[in-house]
Amino acid sequence: MFVSIYEEIIKSKASSEDDILCAQNNLGILYCEMGEYEKAIQCYDKVLEIGYSGGIYFNKAYALMKSSKYKESLEFFIKAT
């Protein structure tokens, strides 16, 4: 249910860039909670492509760690600090 809400916000032309970034990040968090770490990483990558970092580095590091990609995860944990 929530996945479709976030996807609708992301696709909406009426949404501001901040709303889209927030929805993309929240979608990544939701995918992490569902155990779909690769989808979460893709969401975080989309936010990073736009140039926003904020807490995204930590979120991506966590998803990478849960995906057993420890070396890459460590790089993003370092960026997050």
C-alpha cells in the first residue's frame, strides 16, 4: 500500500523536487524494512544522482550491509560521518 503511494508521488509532475526526494528516500526505507535491499539501494542511488546526500549515505550503507556488501557498505558509512 505505502509503496504505491510513494511511487505515485515520485511520478507526479505536481510534486516538488523536495517531495520527490523525500518519497524516494522513504520508499528506500520501506524496501529495507521489507528485506528488499537491492530495491532500497536503487532508491537511494536515485536520490544521490540528484546530488542530495543528507542521511542517504547512512541509509544506503545500511542496505548494503544487509546485502552482505560489506566493503561498499563501509565506504558509505564513512561518507555518512
